[in-house]
Amino acid sequence: MSGLDKIESIDAEAGTIRCGAGVKLCDLEDHARQHGWELRQHPSTRRTASVGGFVAGGSTGHGALLHGGLSEDGAVLGLRVVTAEDQTPRVLELSGRDVFPVVHAYGTNGVITSVELPLARAQAWSDVTAAFPSLDAAAAFALDVANAPAVVKRGISVFQAPIAHKYLEADALMHATGADAPQWDSAHGRDGAMAAGGDARHVAMVGPVERLCAEHGGLTTRVVKATEAPRPMYEFGWNHTTLHALRADKSVTYLQCVLEPSSALGLLRRVSGEFGPSELLQHLEVVNFGGRAGFASLALLWPKGETGEAANQRLREILSWHEANGIPVFDPHTHVLEDGGMKVTDWAQLGFKRRVDPHGLLNPGKMRAWEEQSATADTSDPRGAFAASYRIADTSAVGGGPNVATSATAADASSTAADSFGTHASSPGSGRRRPRSRLWGEWSTADFAEADLSQAVAVLPLGAVEAHGPHLPLGVDAMHNADLLHRALAALPEEALVLAMPPLDVGVSCEHAGFAGTLELSAETAAAAWCELGACVARVGIRKLVLYNSHGGNHALAEVVARRLRKRHGMLTVLAMNLGASMAPGSACANLFPEDEMRYGLHGGALETSLMLHLRPQLVSTSAAKDFASRAAEQPKDAALQLHAPGFATKTGWLSQDLNAHGVVGAAATLSSAEKGATLARECVESLRKLLVEVHAADVDELLSDRPLFPPQGDAGGELR
């Protein structure tokens, strides 16, 4: 790419730079630093890698702790891409979210010739190395530094012993005179043979954070200005760690996975408990995932097996174990795009390729979706490194949308604008084009007019914004309803045509109206709105509606509305409680919480607190959480008069303050955890996925009988209002 090695422009005021795809990242940063800026992120191969190679095949790197990976909206500002079309290839100028079909696509979606990137203000960085008595201590220290707002940091790497001293260059890394790091001395209550046996030293590379290091029982072994270091610190991290290890041991391989912020340390301990150091040594990089610090794990592996086939089988077992335990894997042992970086290819991505590379000339065999001519998912898995970005990527690029300029003629542009979803992308059960989303609001009028909706299912999310105690935000019900629904939609099979309507996040919350901030609708207003929206669904020809509810106060009214819609429009209306899986006999959640918690603690207690610790931990104030006792639990269980009881049992028309002065009930402090929340979320998502598949397959006419009543009723049935 030597012909594309020119820096085109730099905006020193705005902090952006534009260059040819062949410019080396080291030259790009040197140029930016002359103007007071630096790259936001780069791979460990900064000295040799080109910017085009990084954008097309990379995902993240040094600097991701500050700015996140390439999947973040705004990480790549613009791309110039040459298409592989018949006759006259076009030159597309992509910007905004239209860059996403090309970023990390390994050249399958066009030839990148120019890249525009945002920059960060240049810093005078220092390299610090510290040793710790255990992997736990090093990892906890790394997260604390990452989350310390006053500490400016660009990268943090954590190495389980003996990686740093066995495979990395100890002199350069530790700035020590011998092959080993300084030994623990008696003043620190440690010696060189602590923790798990002789060489349990763990190293973390960070900024100037010596006090935090001491708080975690660590010892700072090296502090040096980055410009004076014998070797750049980033060349010990990311995939350079694996490279150094391979030079010493050709049998080593590695893993790529994510330890999510809400449970990073717990997941790390789970991995350490499952795999011994003879098979897996942990290498962690701290990454900013949507504003929260978690780990990218690039662990070194020695899969056990007497033969190559046996070792490969063991490798697959290790990868499967991680996935099964809530640790998403980005498999580096495959050449297939969907199995490695993106994990899935949605219809927007596939449609873009059909436009820019209609004959599949670019990197053939790389994209399974192209080979099979079918997207691997309608929506992307939110856990994946690039999935969310690809899901929201606008396919207007293929038709000259607002973020796309093209050098093609007007006639060429008009011919490509005919079908923004890509040719041959068809809706399930029809020969027409397929909409790009499972969200009602992202369809056009033409989509509804042309689609086969005979088996389609609409989902109306019903939530609430109401008091959830001093430790949880008001929008708990709306938040977990949205997150669980999103995950379930992503897990649906391709043929299931399910559309999520815009959520109704304010519901019937009169029982919480005494607490500040609660938003509520009257039962009359809510019922009228839900019925009218149901009528809109029926009007487009959809006869299946799921009322997906997350708030107990909505439930009784929603049941009445479901019957009204059945009566008025002949609709199959299904009422689903989003946390219903937690109460299902035999579910994985059955033993997570004691019976009294399930009976009395379903509002702001351990169940909802656990779920929020998993989904939105940054919004949970654990210091304010308490065990909120319910007055209903104090009553004799055999009493005929009960203040509160589940289901159809006898009970009063209570307000939340009747049960507890805080308006919440349950053991939020002692029985909640992110791990429980993750289990609960998985069960609820699978329960909803299964329900939606079954509703989609259901025969409405078979389920809803319009057969004559017996004895004949005439007009006595009347109208259900």
C-alpha cells in the first residue's frame, strides 16, 4: 500500500486526521504529536501496522481503556472505499455509522483507500510496573486504577505469573538488573515463594498509581518516562504478549474473550478455579466497555492432548466452557468472519456487500453469510465486541444516504438507491425484500405494505417509572424490560417475524404514587392507550400481540386489555411477565432466592437488585441497599386476612408504604449479586425467546374459536368494553 502512504490533512483545532490507508500508525502518531495530539488507540504492532490494516482487521488496542474499541460510535470518523462492482467501480465516502459495515470486515466490503480518525490531546505518559502476591490482587488493582477518575491512563495489562518473567523481556519490562523482578522483602511480610507456590508474581502495567498499588498489597518495581523506556510498554501487551511467548514456546496458543464489567473479577476467579496454570495462564487487558471497565482476556493456552486432534478437541472444550459460563469468546482459531470478530452478520452488513461486491470477489470464503446468501442473525448479540455497532449501522450507504458521498454519476446513484436492504433480501415466507430490523419504528410504510404479516408477532413492552427504594433508580422496570427483550430478539431464529413496538415506560403505579419521582397513568388512561395501540397492530394485518410486562401494577389491567383485544379484533393477545421465569418450577432460578423472598420481595429486593447489578451496575447504590422487611411477612401464613399475597390469594388493596416505609421489600443487601442476576437474565431471555417462537408458529384460527355457542346465545354476548 505504498501508494497510499500520504497524510492528507490534520485539523489541529478539532483534533482529527485524514490519511491514506497505507500510512503506518507510528508515522501517523508522530505527525499528530507535532500538533499536540496523539492517536486514541493503536495495536501493539504500532511500529509496523498500517492504519487501513488496523481499521479493516483490528478491533481494539492500546488506548481502549480511555476510548473503547473500534466498535464505538465515533472511533472511525470516515472512510473512502472503492467498490468491486461491474463496469465502473464507485468510490464511496462513508461517514458516521455508515463506516460500520467496513470496519473490522477484513476487506470483504470494499477496498479502503483513506481513513479519517479522531485524535486525543497528547500526554507525557509514564510507564509503571508493579508486582502483586496474587492474580486477584493484580486484577482488582487494575480495575481500581481504571475506575479512578483522577488518574489519567492509556493502558493497563495484567499478567499471571510466570508470564512476565518467563516470556517477556524482564530487563526492559521490570527495569531490573537481573532476570527476575525484585524479591518481596520481610518489611512487606512477603518473600519470593508466596501464594500458589514458588513464582507467584503477577505484573500490572499502569500509570502513576503507587498508592493504589500499596493498598492492594503490591510493590512498585519500575517507574520511567515512556519516552525514556528501553522498549515501548505497549509492545508487551495485547497480541505482542502471545508473540513473545511463541518465540520461547511454539506449543502455546491463546484465547480471546471478554470478562464483562459487572462481574469481571468473579468471572476471572471462575476461570482460575476451572483451569490450572499448566493449561491456562491469564493475560488481561483493561478495556472501556460503554463507560465501564472490564477485561479483554488474551490468556495463553496449552490445551492438553497426546495428539494434535486431542489437543484441538480440548481447545474447543475450553472455548465452549467459557461461552457456557457467560464469557463471550472471539475465536482467534478460525478464518470465518462471523466466528471471530463480529460473531454475526446482520442484513444491513450483507446488503451492503451485495451492493459493493456483487460477485463476491473480495476476500472470498471469509464471510459465511455471503457464502450462504443469508444473514446469520437479524439483530446482533449485544455481548459481542462489534455487535451493537453493526446492528445500528445504517444501510443508506448503498444508496447514497445522508452520510455517503459517491463519485458515481447521478444515473448510477439512482440505480443503487432502489433497494436499501440489498437485492434478494427477502422477508420470511415471502419473495419481497426484508426489512433490516426487528424494531417497529425502523420499518417504513412500504415495508408494512409489502411484507407477509400472516404469522407476524408484535410485542408491546409495558414498564414503569416508579420508586424502587434508595438503592435503585426509578426506571428499573423499564430498563430490565428493554434489556431482556433486546437479548431475546437477538436470539430468535431468522424465520420468526417479530416486531417490538416502542416501549410504554410509564404504567399504572398508583401504589407507589406517594414517593417522589414516580410517574403514573390512571387505569382508565392506560387501558385506553393499550387498546388503541392494539387496534393499530390489527389494522396492519397482525393478529398476534404479546404484552411484555415488567410491572406488577400493570398486570391485572393488561389481562383485561388482552380480553378486549381478543373480543374486538379477533387477536391472539398473550400476557407475559418478564421475570416470570424466576417463578417457574424447575427453572435454574428456583433455588436462587428463598421462598419468602419470592413471596414478599419482588419489588426492589434481592431479585431486582441482582438483575440490575448484572444489567446496569453503575446505577445501583450498594451502600444504600438494605434488607427491607415486608409487614406482610409478619402475619401468620395461615391467617385468612392477608395484607399482601401472590396470585389469586386473598389480600388487601395495599399501597407500597403499607408494606415498608421505603416502598420496597426484600433482602436487597444480603441476598443480591450480579451472578444471580446473570442467571435470572438468561432464564428470562430464554423463556421469552421460546414464547415468541411458539406464538409465531401458532394458528390463530385454531386457538381462538368462533364456533357457535351452546346453547345459541343470539346477541346476548354483547360488547366487552
